Amino acid sequence: GGRATGMATLLLQAWLLQAWVPQVTEHTLNMQCWFLCCLLLYWVFFKVVAKIVADADLVSVIGTIVGICILPWLLVFVPLFKGIDMYWYHEHAFGDTSDPLDLLVVFLKFNPLAYAHIFILGMCLARLRTLMVQSDACVQILMEIMAPLGYVGLFLIFCFPAAQPPAAKLSARLSVLLPFQSMVLLGLAGLPGFQPKVAKWASHFNFLESYSYAVYVNQFICWHVWPEHRVGISFFVFLASCAVIAVHLVQKPAEALIKKTKNNKWVLLSLPLSMSLVLPALGYFVPTQEPMSNIPDYVKLESEMYDLRLPLKVDGSTDGSVVINPSVLMRGSDELMIVARQHRRSHQREPVDCMWEGKYASCVDEVWHSRIVMSAMAITYTDWNKWLGKGSPPLFPLLQPWRGLSTKNGTQSWRHLCNRDKYLPKNRTLLRLIVNGPEDPKVIRSPDKPGTWDIAFSSYAPRSQASCDPEKSVQQMYMATGVEVLNPDATADGKHMNCGEVDQTEKNWIPFEYQHSRYFVYSIMPHVVMRVLKNGTCQDKLMSTYMPLSKLQEDYPGLAISGSAQAVFVNDTGATPNMPHPHYLALFHIKNAKNSSYVHFAYRFNPDPPFHILHVSAQLPLRAAQPDEQGSAPFAFASGLTIGGEVGDQRVMISYGAGDRESRALVLPLAKLDSYFDPKHPEPRAALQPEQDAGGAAPAPAPEVKQNRTAWSRIMRGAALLGLGALVGPLLLLLVTSHRNSRRRELAN
């Protein structure tokens, strides 16, 4: 999906200030241009620093250089002496700024102050050149070998993991490699009146220096339009061609313009001012691509039965994430509580700082950026009629992140969780699933404190609570009690519900309230219900069996039957003629493990212990959407269930996530849902067509048309090569001719 850039971020970027604000640095347009903020700062202070360095003697210069080279090693020594994990910065995932650790990592990676020592070092090296005696034979020999030795040192570090410095991912960025880099710079620069042989050879490529910036700026733009994730030589030809075009059409004309107007401060000031207008205007007029499905916002399935897209957005979110798997709950007749999951995926490869059982490996990380968001809204009977009758949804509030969720009695945020790792010894690759927050919340009324809510959710264990043993790094169920949905910053401690197996995945429990106590349906087959106390301990394990589902499970052992959403109490005999007495209404799904698709059903269970299953509905017509992952089947995932309105006119709302791309809701009268429990209902039942229906979700609109990526890549590659062949030749000829003429003019002068 597309990533929107906020207006404030665009304004900061127009004035080259984005690297100063860590909350926005990783969310800017073409964010690798952050270093321009550094150039602006160093340009402002250039004369002041240059004057100080120009007056320094040899001892002061060498002492400053040594001190600067030692400075980045604080990233290694401070954690070492304090007993902190040297790779502490791995806790930061790109784009996250919700934790002080995230802000610190972003500051060290991008803030101009974090690189000021390199700016000063460059000036000291320039001063050192003027202080060295170029006629001294030892100095000349040293200058001859300095650049080759620097390159050899860098080659060993980059090519041999054993030679890498500790905490290399961050320490190398802040230049623990400064000694080798300084050797290369000084060796290629030479001394006044003396140029080393290596510098003479390298000077033949000086004409390429004006193209390096264009390559750097355009590399990710070119990569995003390239049709394949993996790149080959044709991509680099394409990148070089784009850089040449950018230099001659943009960079050189801009340089000429600046030279003509360099003394006109008003003209220079007009540049950021114009960008302050252009960038926000583009952000306003260019539509933001949201990762929505192709399901219409409003679908009338049949009389009084509607499928609706929930227009849920998170306050301040600009990272391209989506809101999925909402849990909803009506409070009274006109207030809707919404608790959902904000979700985004990213992928990264870590060739450094990656170890497995003491050996170097290459880490391939799949990062799930996940957090729970919540809000509440008033929705009247008139609002429902406009939404269902005309397709005009009410104004939904912006969801707020649940910042108050914590661990260890409120002392730590729910962020740093155990990873799920898989090591491939054949190619020494470590596959890591990194989930940095809780998932799939379910909300019920809190039996302990009126006006507050209990939220159950699944999550990997926080590292502060677990040893992260690879065999036990699995999802578990947690619960926070007494949550104030309209005050998400209030501290709420997440408690592990220790009811199941600690070395197996535990999720999809169904919460409900019974006689002012909280209960959970632990499994559907057999139907196991447990009472859960406020501290997470479990009591009263109640078990029963529903024979039709038992037979289905026996005939098709590959199908997984699991709970969905929460259970609600129903006592509306007029609207439920197929079950004309009080009962609980809940949902379950059947998953086909082969393609991760789901089918969903409603079911009813007894209102009193042992809460045995009474009735199973026909398949619910949730709209499946195609996920972003290639090869995955379209799916829907039910996550919420609530009933609102007066007895005799109650309405059911089943909220769900469609393809991990958007939030939707199936809305229908309670009487209409009751018809799905009629044995004569035309929709299939689980026990009748398991092979056909358990493998797919309810029929969805025509799937999105996606052009064949392989065919597209061949077309793109062929067109690129043909175009580049016609373009690169003349450009290179122009380049060589221009360079040759320039050299002739220099010789003539």
C-alpha cells in the first residue's frame, strides 16, 4: 500500500529540517535525502569551524583526529560496561517512534549532530595536509601506501564477518571505520605539490563525481519502479542512465542558476518557500494509495442484510498501515465501542550483527508492525438508517493507539517481544519473524469496574516476562482489565492467561460475561469453557461435545475449528424462533491450512454451565479479499460481534478483516440471522460440504486484476534494454567528448 506523508513533514522537508525531528525522519519523501539536513548545518558553521581549525598546530590536529576516531566506539564500550545488550538498537523497527529507544536510534542514525564529528574530522584532515612536510621521503612513502592500506582494511571488514566491529550496524554508520576512511581520503588527496601514484590513477575517474549524487538520490526511486524485487546488471544500467539524465536535465541547470543568483539572498530564500507550497500541494492533490480491497464500500446482500466497509483511520498515522480485525461492542442503544489492530509489514535483510548459536549468519527479517487502537462513537437510529438505506456512513472518530498497555505492573511498554526464529544451516540464514506489538483484540464489559472494559488479545511474550526460548516463542493469550477506551494513555497491565499450553500457539479464545465473572471459550471441539480471574489464572474448566462438529473433525482432521470474536447474551424470543429461549451467540471459523482460507459460522450455546453448544448456523456470507501476499487465497476473518437496539428490533453487527487490507462489517437484523439457523436455509453447512466450503471463504466480487509479474518483468526488461541502448550510447559519447574538451582547455591555459 501507499504511504502518505503528512503536511507538517513535507514543510520540514522543504526547509531541510526533517532529520531534526525523529518522529518524521523515516516517513519523508525519498527519505535517504536526510543527509541534506547535515549539509545545511555544516554550511552554516563552515566559516567558524574552518577559522578555528586553520589556526591549530600539528599536535592539536592529530589529537583531535584521534579523539574523533575514538568517539564512535562509545556505542560499543558504554553497553559493554553497563551490561546492556550491545545490539540494543535491533529493538527499533523502521518507521516506529512510539518508544524512547526508537527516538534514540533515529537520532543516532539521522540527526546532523550525530555526524558533526565527521564534519570536523574532514577539516582536520585538510589542515593536516598543509602541516605535513611533502619533501620528506618517509612522508611520501606513507602517502603512497595510505590509500591502498585503507582500502584493504575496509575490504577485510566488509567481506569477512570476523573482522567486523561490534555493533557494526550502528557503530559503522557513525564511523568506527574512520581511521580507514581517513587513510583513503588523505591518500587520494595527496599533499600540496605531491600527488601519490594511486591518486593520479584515480584522477581519471574524477568526471564521475558529479553523477554520484544523482545515483544516490535516484536509487530507491528506480528500484521501486523496477518490476522485480531482485535486481541484476540491467537494473544498474537503468539506474546509471536515470542518473545521467537527472544530472543534465536537473542538476547542471540548477548549478548554473545558483551561480548566477548566489549573491541574491531573496532568490535563494524563494527556493524553500516555493517548495513549502509545492510539496503540500502535491500531497493534497495527489491521491493517497490506500491498501483497500476491490470490494465496494456498500453491498446489499439481500433484504435488510448489508456488508459495509468500516472507514477506520488512526490518528496521526502516515506509515501506510491498515486497520484490520476490529472488535465492536454496543453500549446501550447508541454508543459503539471500537477496538482494532493497526497492522503493517516490512522486510529487511541484515548481513551484519546477526548471530546464531555463536556463529555469524545472515538474518532475513519479516517485521509485523502491530498495535491495538481504540475509540468510541455515538450512532443513532437515524445514522443506521442513512448508512444502511443510502450507503452514507456516519462520521467515525480517529482511532487512538493504546499507549497505556504495559507489562511488569506498568513499568514497561508492550513493545519488545520474543521473536520466532528459524535457522537454515545450508546457507547460514536466520529467518526471523519480529512482531513488535499485540494483535487481534476482543473487547467485553469489565465485570469488576462499571464503565470500563476488558480487552483480550494475542501476543508473543514480552522479553521482560520470558526467556524467549525458541521452543516456547509462540503466541499466547493476554488480558488487560479495567481499560478506559476513551483514555488510551491510562496504564493497563497485560496479564498472561495461563490456561493453555505455553509451548503451543494459543489464540482465538472467545470472551463473555456470566454472573459478573469473565469466561472464555478455550476451544470449539471439544467445547471447553474456563473462568478467568483478574490476575490471569483459570478455574472451572467445563467441557462438552457437539456431535455434528465432532463427526466433521473426525472425517476431516486437517481442518482447524477455532473461535472468533466475543460471545453476546441473547434474550429476544420473538426474533429467534429457531431458539426461543435465552442463549449465548458466538462465532467460529474453519481454516484450511493448505491455503489459509476461512469459512465462518454463528453458533449458540447454553446460557448456563457447562455451556454446551445448542445450534450451528449456515455459513455466513463474509466478503473475502485478496491479500497482498502472492499465492495466498482470498480470505475474511471475523473478529467482532455485537447486538444493539431494543428487544424485538435488535440488529447484529459482525465485524471482520478482509484480506488483512481493510475492516468491514456484516449488519443484519437478529431475526435475519436467526434464519441462518433454519435447517432449510440455502447456504451450505459445515457438515454438508466440507471439501468445497471449508477451503474458501464466502464468494467475493471479481478478484483484482493483477498483471502477470513475470510477463511484465520481461516486457519491462526488454523495453528498458532497447531504450537504454539508444540512450546510453549518445550520453556516454557526450560525456567523453565534454571531458576531453575540458582537458584540452585546461592544457591550453
